Amino acid sequence: MKKKKSLFMLILLIVVFSFPVCYGESRATLTLVSQKQTIKKGEDIEIVINIKNEKTAAFTCYLYFDKDKLDYILGPENTNVIGNQIIHVWYDQLGGIGAKEGELAKFIFKAKEEGTANFNLQGEFYNEVAQLIPITFEEKQIQIEKEQESIIQEQPTIQKETTNTNLETLALENILLNPPFETNQTNYQAEISNELESIHLLAIPENEQATVQISGNENLIEGNNQITIEVTAPNGITKRKYLVEVYKRNIEEEKNYQEERKLQKQKLEQAYEISQVSTKTKQESQKKNYFPILLIIGIIFLLGIFFYKKLHISQKQ
């Protein structure tokens, strides 16, 4: 009897382990990164969208923020704001060669109320071959505290940092800096449309008592322009210059640029449609393929029960 039970258990194990193993699809992770977790009311904060474990050649992202506690200040090109929703669209103009990994976009907010401010991210992301990337989205929270009260009179002996000429933030409205801003990097490049006459900049010093003077950002001409951001330390003597070399496209270059963007967008849209149809067809095919597998498993299971009962009856006789 024990041998017959062992035979029956063996049949069941064969049934269980004969079922196909489905491995989970690899997923990319979208994170929201900030240089600070806690800020004071009235301070600015940068929120950066990062992608890990995958490269993306095109995406549309939806960043939701707490508009009761934050004001949206600045973001990259191709960004629209509707209420508490920031919509940002980007695609690789080289058709996938320039796919991004790591930092995708940077947004700047100003804290206006105390409390916990929440960020949430959603969207669609595609890789170099126009396939939809499975994404794990992560939420973000920052704490906004009460404005710091001045205690200079109570602590007259505290020495202030009087020679700091660093910028904490440097951003151009709707224009990407190359390379992305870092405090110790003083030279940058950017390219702008032929239609732009001037550029709005956000330049915030690390020391709030330092002064910033911007020049060269107006009356831009076709070709090369230079924008200078000069930071003067609180001591009024120490200075530092950040330079942005801006190239303004001429009329012919602008026309070619817009045509290229339109062409790339059409190619990506066509590729996405093909990818979506292919994905849908594949999913439907997988669903159909499960039926014969389940049928075979059911037959094996019934045969196991049949043989077990037959052996059990033979044992009684």
C-alpha cells in the first residue's frame, strides 16, 4: 500500500513540475531624487527624474506635486503645467542612438507652506527599439519647515562664510544645459531656437548674502552668444564667473531642425503603434497557448486518480 501511495505522489509531482515556469519580465525603476530631504519655507528645491536598469529613447511623464505646499518654478523644454500635473515629453532625435539612462529631467520648486510635500510620477517610456519599458514608479516626500529666524544679534561671535562664490542652482528656462549643472563646473553650452530673442535664467547662490549679476542673455544673435553669470561673495571682493556658450540657429538651420524633429516623431509614433499591436498580439497568443497546457495537465491528473483507484481496488481484492 505504501508503494502505491508513493507512486501516486510521484505522478502528482510530475504534474506540478511539468507546468511551465514563467519568469517575471525585467523592469526599470523610475526614481525622484532631490538634493535635500528637508527644506525651509521660501527655499527652492530641485527634483530630478532618474531611470535605472534601462535606457529610454522616448517618454511622456506625468509628475504630480503638492501645489498647496509648492510652487512650480522651472523645468526643461517641452514641459506643460496643468494644475498640480507637470507633463514632460522627450524623444531622441537620433532615433535611439542617444537613448538616456540616469537623469532624464530636472524640475525646480519653491516651498510656500510648512508640512509634508508629496511627489508622484507616472508615464510611458520606450527603449531604443520602440518597445514599451515596464516601469516601477517610486514616490517622493520632502519636509518643509518653518523659516529660520535670524539669531545674528544673539551670537555676534559666529563667523559667516564671506568668500563663498558658488552657485547652488543654475537653470535656463525650457533649455537644457550641457553638461548638467554642477557647482564646480563653470562652463556650459546650450542651443536655442531662431525665434528666441532672450533667455530667462535662474541663478541661486549657495550663500544667500552673495550677489548674482547676469549679462549677455538678451538681444541674442544668430550663431554664438556668451552669457556670463558673475557671483560676488558676501565680502564684496571675491568673485566667480559661470559662462554659458549659447548657439542660436539661423533660419535655415531652424527649418531643418524642426523638419528633423517632425520626421523623428513620426518614426517613433509609427514604431510605437507597431510595438503596441505586436505586444497585444503576443499577449492574446499567450492566452490561447495556456488552454492546451491546462488540458494536458487535467488529463494527467485524472489519469493519476484513475490509476490510484484501480490500484486501491486491486489491493482490497
